[in-house]
Amino acid sequence: MSNYRIETACVQGGYTPGNGEPRQIPIVQSTTFKYASSEAMGKLFDLEASGYFYTRLQNPTNDYVAAKLAQLEGGTAAMLTSSGQAANFYAIFNIANCGDHVVSCSTIYGGTFNLFSVTMAKMGIEFTFVSPDCTDEELEAAFRPNTKAVFGETIANPALTVLDIEKFAGAAHAHGVPLIIDNTFATPVNCRPIEWGCDIVTHSTTKYMDGHGCAVGGAIIDSGKFDWMAHADKFPGLCTPDDSYHGITYAEKFGKEGAFITKCTAQLMRDFGSIQSPQHAFYLNLGLESLHVRMPRHCENGQAVAEFLASHPKVEKVNYCGLPGDKYYELAQKYLPNGSCGVVSFELKGGRAAAEAFMGKLKLAAIETHVADARTCCLNPATSTHRQMTDEQLAAAGIPAGLVRMSCGLESKYDLIEDIKQALEAVD
Ligand SMILES: *Cc1c(COP(=O)(O)O)cnc(C)c1O
């Protein structure tokens, strides 16, 4: 399967039925699995043999879909989580513990910012936030001896900044730590961060991957490229024996290709239990089957809406990296040559009040805390998703109070533009 193009992997990756087996992936709706002897089961607990024993850790349906995601991103191993939040938490907590430090881009999803700056800070993990546009010197200055990872988003939600992946990967590797990228908005159809030096990819599969607004979920994909043993002093969790698993050393037993995901499953999924339900994994897989068909349409609609808004006299500013003249146009040409995503953000000349009035007049685009769905939706981040942030934090994250984020769905671009046009005419 691994030699096929992304379109084929979207449809058929991860699961190859044998004779007489279901063509569609089976939903293994079972919490537990039967064994003939305690000895056979004991081998699973010792990670001596691979197999299923309890769905809190692993389930075949989830594993088919995780294998597809590994193929789509060009990684060696993957796991599903109950949400994107769980994916980002696990990806960091798998290698950074109390007393450790992480360098993160400041333009990241509001929920992730809160997870890092509040909840993980309480756990004793410190984050230094840097602008995605920082100089090499500023990036360098953010590292400390106890830094364990660098984090960013390919296309930031909702700031729509584009990450210079090679620059951030170079800095991370110079300090012997992995680069973790949340690739939710681009999806592997538009960017495969591993090809640019990223080590671990995360997703909120709730967004384009599901694509129909029906199932919250997340995923972590390991490139299998980071050499944990070469930096064993920094990553004792991977490079020294795990007493909670009979003295296994993950990086030795599972190698570069498997250590990260095996540890994350065996320890974090075991202890925190944020598993995706097999039913949700099935929905996710339905979404993945058409991801490569849907993404170009989302991008086409995003581009058309961005161009219309940019030419409208009531619009102050449009952020969309597909617009020549956008601050991230050049980076997008490099990392996202086939398109970025369907999300466009913009400020109206009338500020926050005009933005609210405009949103109230839209007929097709619903006001929703969501993005990346077949149906067009919009939101004012400052009063919703980013409500917990101060004005200074909002400014650092590139989100003015009057910003409207519009996620262009799969409807006709002509209907979307007419809807926006009538709503703009109705505001002063
Ligand atoms: C939505 C989102 C998340 C959080 O994902 P959930 O599935 O809602 O938990 C994380 N990162 C990005 C970029 C997102 O858009």
C-alpha cells in the first residue's frame, strides 16, 4: 500500500480485507477480547506479543484508521485519540514532564494555547511562545537546557499564519529535540510536514478529516525518524527501562519507528484513557475516503471568497495565504503549492460591531464554534473560542477583536459570495 499515491491511500489505505472479509472496515464494537490461556494474555501485557485485550488501549477499527493516517502523512506509526486536545496533550506529555520546557509558536489554536499555558503549566511544564515570524536569533534564544520539543501549526487556527517548517525543524534538531506539528488545517492532502523535517504530526480529526461535523477525534503520527537514543539523556522515558511495563526500554525494543507511539499507547492511553470510540473511527474513515476530493473544493471556495472580500470597500483586511500580497503567500507557495484550506479571516472597517452585525445577516454561513466542515460557518474568535485570552494575548496570537473567521464549505462559491455580498450591504 505504501507506494500508492495519496488519493489511493485515502480510499484504500490501512485495511486490506482477506477472502470473504468485509469490504468496508468492520466496527469492532467490543470492549474486550478473548484468549485461550492466561499465559497468552500475559504476553500481551508484557508487550511481548501484539494483540488486543482491552479497547481503552487499542481496538482493531481504530488501528485500521490509524494505519491509514500513518500512510497519508508518510509516518511509521499512528494512534487515534478521543479529540485533537488529547492528541496534542499526549504528543507533548509523552516526552516532556514536570521540570521540562517546550518552545511553541504563539499562533496556535486557542484550546491548545490554554492547554499549554494554563493546564500543562500547572503540571510543571513550562512553555516559551515565539512568533512564527521570529528571527533565527529569537528562536535560538527560546531554547533552554531542559527543552524537550518544539511545537507549531502548519496553518494556524485562526490566525492563518503559515509555519516555516524547515526553519523550525532545523532549530529543534540543532538542540536535539523533535518538532511536533499540528497539521489539522492543511491535512496531508495539502502538506506533509514529515517531508519537510517534522518528527511528529498531530491532528484534530474533528475538522477536515471527518469533514462532515459528525465526530470529535484526534490523531498522532510518528515519522519514525527521530533518533531518541542519540539524545538519551533528554528522553529518559523512551531510553531507560519503564518499571510500569516490566522494565521495557521503548527506544531499544521498538526502535525509532515504533517507540513513540508504543510508549504513548502503553502509558498515556492506559492511564488517561482518551481513546476514540470504534464508531467514531468508522465515521472518520468515511471522511478520509473523500478527503482528497473535498480539500481542493474547500480551497477553491476559500480562494474565491478571499478574493471577493479583498476587493470589497467595507473590508479592512483579509488573511488568506492564497492571496498574492498576503504576508504568508511565499511560504504557502513553498509548503502548500496545491492550496491551503477553506478558512479565511477578515476584519471589517467597522470593527467588532460591524463584524457582529455582518454575521447576523448571513444566511448560508451559520455562526458556529467549528471549522472545516462541508457547511460554511463563521465565528468571531474574540467572543467565543478565544474568550479566555487577554487583549495582549489575542494580539500576540494575531487575532484582533473584530476578526471574523469564515470556514468555506463545499457549497457553490457563487452562492457563498452572494450571501456575503448581501450581508455586507446590510451593515454600515
Ligand atoms: C480544533 C483544533 C484542535 C482541538 O481539537 P478538538 O478535536 O476540538 O479537541 C487542535 N488544533 C487545531 C489546529 C484545531 O483546529
